[in-house]
Amino acid sequence: MSTHPKVPKVYTPKDLAGGGEIFRRLNPPARLAIFGDPVAKSASPFIQNAALGERGIDSKYVRVHVTAEDFSESLAALPKADFLGCNLTMPHKLAALPLMNSVSKEANLMGAINTVAIRDGKLEGFNTDGPGFAAAIKEEFGMPLSSLRVLILGGAGGAGRAITVQCALEKCPSITIANRTLEKGTALAEEIGKRLGVGVDAITFDQEILTKALEASDLIVNATPLGMKEGDPSPLSDLHLGKNHLVYDTVYNGGTTALITQARDAGSKSASGLSMLLHQGAKAFEIWFGEPAPLETMREALKKIAG
Ligand code: NAP
């Protein structure tokens, strides 16, 4: 087994211009990338390069710092630079939709793309955040997402929307989204009702309403950014969690969030967003190469950097 060396360098859109000579000359050549702004702290190169090394694929995965302004041109430059595809992170997931030659049904419903595959020079858009979330829940709690009543905090945000749509696709017995801006929550609930025929309840962060929603839910998901910064409060404030609750915090900050602490104190089972990160990466690998990803190798690579 071989693993590629770590990839600390951050490239720029200029490196992609003129056929991306700089990427072809690397050993192995860079043929996969993550575009983001910021992108320097992305964990994706570590897990994807470990997978490429394990499978003996002669390609490297690099970070490219792409601003919103440079996004469309950078994406269009990838086929000429002989890339197989890329991942997208903030702020490009929504902007990518109209720039694709084709978009998967799931990515269309999720309104966002995090994985692009280049086939015959064409850009194909996918979203692996939703399926990655479902795989993480199965792995962390030993239960299929489809069996759980779910409450998604921040359910109408970027990651929240992918998770809410995934829950609807899996026909979870009940789906509630709590969104700070209620209108965004009700609009998403209405859209899912129309497009998938699945009922979704939209509520605000009102304590009394949240308490009732908690009582009627098995799985509580944090898809707000609360927990990313040290000292952030729990999105549930001091509301009551029970022993039977499963708590999944999509935040992965290398430490413990206030929500995870709250869950532990209440005796609830809890997990951080690292497993979602791992599984969305594994599903992207599967899209690019059409074969199962070396999950355990990717997990080990993630453990090393997550500490
Ligand atoms: P986003 O698009 O900006 O959405 C943020 C959501 O959180 C919105 O619903 C927003 O409500 C809500 N929100 C923001 N601040 C809040 C506050 N103080 N109190 C209550 N609600 C608040 O962000 P995103 O890109 O989806 O990221 C959200 C989280 O998902 C981040 O923590 C990120 O790390 C995590 N994530 C994890 C993974 C993974 O693989 N584990 C992948 C993607 C994202 P409004 O609609 O009212 O603005």
C-alpha cells in the first residue's frame, strides 16, 4: 500500500489557465481538486489522496483557492487541464447548478452541488452531502435514517437542505425543520411537498414549539454553524434532551461542541460531523471512479488530521 504525500500547497485559478501545465507536471499529476474560499483548511485532500494512493491511481487531489468571481472560469478550465472532477465548498455549491451540463435528480432537489465529474469534456453535478449524512447516521447509531423521526436545526441552510431532502427521499416517518428565518423553512417544506409528496413541518426556534418538536423526534441534527467557534452556545439552549434521543452535530471542529456536551449530560447518543465528511468524500470517490472507495484508509487519514 502506498500513500501520496500531504498536499499543503494552495493553488490559484491562474494555475488552471492555458491547459493547467503546472498540474500535469506534478508527480502524480493533479486531476482532482477542491474549489473554495476559504479552502486552506479543507480536509478533503487528506482523505482523497489516501484513497488514490491505496487504489494505486496515478492522480493527486489539490486545493484551489477560487473566489466567487473566478468560479465559472475556473470550472470551465478543468476539462482542458485533464481533470476528472472536483469538489465544491463554500461559496460555490449553489452557484454551480446553472454551470453544469447535467445535474443529478438529488442535487437538483438539494439545490446544491458538492461533487463534479468530468466525462467526455462535460460537467456532471452531484450532491454527496445528503447520502453521506444517511451513511453516517447508519454507521454512528446502527439504525437506518428511514426509520427515524428527525428534527433538523438550520434545516433550510445549505447542509440543512441537503439533509432535509435526504430525509424526504428516505421517507422518514416525520421531518421537522427549525430555521431561524421561518419563511425559508416554510418555502422548503412547501417545495418538498410539491416535488416529492412528502410532508415536512417548519418551525422557529421558539422554546415552547421546539420542546414539543423534541418530544416527537428520535434524531436531532445540528446543521447551523453554532459550534464551529469556541464558546458557541448549543442551538437548543438549555432545552431538555432525553436518553432516547440521537444527536448528530454536523459541525466538525476537532473538539466538542456545546450540543454534544449537552447530549452527553442527558445520556443521549451523540456524534460529530466527521463521519458525514468521511462518507460524502467516499461517495464522491465512487462517482469519479465507479468503484467502492477504500473507506477504512480514508477514515484513518481523517483520524490523523482530526487528532
Ligand atoms: P449556511 O448555508 O449558511 O446555513 C446555515 C443555517 O444555520 C441556516 O439555516 C441559518 O438560518 C442557520 N443559522 C445560522 N446562524 C444561526 C444561529 N446563530 N442560530 C440559529 N440558526 C442559525 O451554512 P452551511 O454551509 O449549511 O453550514 C452549516 C453547518 O453545516 C456548518 O456547521 C458546517 O460545518 C456544517 N457542514 C458539515 C458538513 C459535514 O460533512 N459534516 C458538510 C457541510 C456543512 P437562516 O436561514 O435564518 O440564515
